[in-house]
Amino acid sequence: MQRTLLLALATSFAVAACGTTVPLANRSVDPQSGGGLASTSGSDLTGTSGPGATGLGATGSTGSTSGGGSTSGSSGTGGITGGGATAGGSSSGGSSGGTTGASVPGGARVVTPLKLGVVTTDIGAAVAALGGSSGGSRHSSDDGYKAILKAMSAEGGLAGRRIVPTYYKIDATSTSYQTDGDKACATFQEAHVEVVLSEAASTYYGFAACLAKAGIPLISSNPSDKEGLRKAPWVFGAFSPTYDRGYGAVVDKLVASGYLTPKSKIGTVRITCAEIERAYHSTVLARMKAAHLATPIEYTVSCAAGFNDAGAYSAAMQSAVLRFASAGVDRVFIIGDQETLLLSYFAEQAQSQGYHPGYALSSGSLPVTLIGASTFPAQQLPQVHGVGWHPQGDADLDPKTPAERRCAALATKGGLPPKDIVLTYAVYQDCSNIFLLEAAMKRGNGQATGPVLRATIPALGTSFASTGILGGNTLFGPNRQDGPQLASEWSYVGSCNCFHYLGKPSVMS
């Protein structure tokens, strides 16, 4: 699957932030440890049974529901107005300065229970395999979803529909992510879920395509690329930009600030998953060329099929360091869904060889987790530089926008108060998916099918305020399935041993 499945979060939040004592380069991975799929059983908010089931201010507001089953768009662009659908009626798309021509399918408001699929990950065995300890936050990755959905159920459910979730938890030490994706898809089909929320999968390994064949849309906090989303019109997200927009912003903003110049000698490390390869060749290289940057020296690592493949990353980074250092590379650009893992391996090897290049990174590196981590050499911190969109992971900031205050209140009411940066990041990630589905359902008379979401989410325009992203600012439209709008440059500041944003955020193109 994606980022969480190969331990970007496990090795950062769960390992670095929670007290690992064994350097990643010296870890011993047992392919047999924790390889099974965890399961839970029960009904409603405890999940259904089955194989493997288990500070910048927000702008805009979501649509509101009024009497008679009608929905109306409020501020922002592209809201559907005058689309009130009653029994046997229809709705017509209006606009308020953005998306036009969108329409909400007619019919009576849906009030039947919402069968909801939820994909989470179990990182416990993976952390242990990498030599980490549970430390700090002791919680399962599905606790955030369970707490938030429990609280929302007590308040009437999602858009007035009682929530009946089916959880599928994937062990991060799995030896085959393809098999896990297939099993998750089959489980959701058997449970007849209407829509899936995921913190661990989007278009990778054909997961979204499998769901689509069964008529199931997907809202995911993990990224894909622009081509991957074009081929998966029922996949949406409000937490992460596409690889094209995210890594494109890294190039654009670091060039604008002068951190990358035509004189820079750039080395790129990337993972060769299809989504990343397409974004690199179609966007990253094109923007480098447009900025008159030198053609980068490239080093690649294979797209992982399972946890065991992570074992090759440390040795690969040793080779990358040797190559870049001998070539005089002074800017290292790490590109891929395992950015934080590759960065840690690279920095350890670089430090051992007395090599101190500047780094060009994204929010995927989760920089705040590097401070004080035994897996990351402190001498490498001054060189860590990047562009990001997640305030919690970039600079340990919690702006507490209205949507984030609501999210924290729901998590607290559900029994999981976000008391530290680990939990805050986790619950905001989950809320971004849940709240996006809620906003779409309110505009679609309670419906959550693929065709309805394809009409209602693009119609949100700029009106939806997400959680866990800069300002909460999103933009959706006919050609925008990834919502986050803003990004800002950040860097390490030695005087406070912290990371700070530099200047004001700007729009990612």
C-alpha cells in the first residue's frame, strides 16, 4: 500500500518520536514477526467481522443542510445552490464563482445506515522489528477513527445516517502489500460498504481500481499522482496533494528562495513506484528544467512489494552517499512515499562519511520527528530544508482552526484526546477524510456513492476547510481530486533546535 505501510509514520512518529534506541541502519528485521492481519469483530462502531476486518486560519465553510432534504452551498466557489431534492424531485447545479454545471442526483434524502469501510495499519510489530519501543503514545492506528466515529454517531451519524463501519487493519510487517490490498477490497465487497476511508492506501497496487470495479469510491489521506487520479475518478483526498503538486512545489519554492540555483549540483533519490515515476518525469524534471537547474544525478530504489524490501534501503543509501559525495552533490532531493525512512538512512551514512549536503524535502519527511531522534544525526539537522503543507509534522504547530477544534473535540468525546503531536497529527489525518465525506454527503442528500461523490466533491470548490493542512485551505473541481492548496518553505533553526516556516504560504500549482 503506501506511506504508513512501509513505515513512514512508523519510523517517524512511532519510532523517532516515541523513543527508539537502535539506529535504523543497524536494525534486524524478522520477516516472520507480526506478519498476520489483525482483526476485530462486533457491530456498528466496533467494526464488523471478516477476514482481516478490523497557525494560519481556515477559510470558507462547508455546505449546510436545511429542511426538506435540501442542501445549499455557502461560502467559497463552486457550491451547489438551489439543489434541494425531495422525494421524486431533482436538483440542478448552480455555482458561486467556481465550478459550474455540477448537479446532485435527485431523490429522497437517504437515511439508511451508512456502511463504511475503513483501512488502517498496525505498526507495532514493525516498530519492534526496527528496534523501536512504543514509548509516548500507546494507541492503535484505528483508535482515531473509532473515537471520532463514535462521537459523531452519538451526535446523529454522518449527514443523519447511522454509521456501521467495517475496519480492515493491515500489519505494516506484511510481506505482500498486493495481497493485503486484494484482501481489503474483497472484505469491503463482502460487507457491501458504500464508501471507503483510508489512511494507508489509494491507487497503489490497484486498490482503488479494485474498489471501483465493485462500485465503491475511496477517500484517502495518502497521495497519488495526477495521472493516477485521472484514471481513478472516484478517489479523493483533503490531506495530501498529488506527488506532482507536492514535489513540484518543493522545486518552485526552493528556486524562488534561492536555496536551489542553476549552480546547485543536485542529486535525486527516488522510489520507482509508478505514481512517483510519473510525477518525477512529467513534473519534477520539467520544473527543474524550466528553472534552468542542472540535470540531477539520479539514484533509485525499487518500489517495495512488502516490509522485507525495506531491508535493502540502508545499503542503497550507503551507495547513494558514496556516489553523490564523489560527484560533489550539494543538494539532495528525496522523492517518494518513504521519504522519512530514506532520509534517515541517507543522513546516517552521510554523517559516517563526513558528508553534509543540503536537503530538499517535503512534508513527507516529517521533520519535527528528526529532532532528538537517535536514528538521525544531530549534525545533519542544519542542512534539513524543505517545503510542506502539514503544520504539525513540519514545524510542530497546531493552529487549531475551527475544523481542527471540532476534530479534537470529537476525538476527546470518543475517548482519545489528542494530547501530543503524534495523536494530533493522527486524528487530523482521520478527520480530513471523515469531514470531506460528511461535506459531500450533506450536498448529496445523504448519498455516498461514486457518481454522487464525483458530483458533490468537485462542487465544494474552495468551501471545504480540512484538518491538518496549512490554513485548512482546499480547492476541489472537475480536475482537482486532491484538495490541499497551500505550501510554505521551512528549515531547521539552531537557536531553538526546532523547525520554522519561512515567509508566508503560497498556492501550489
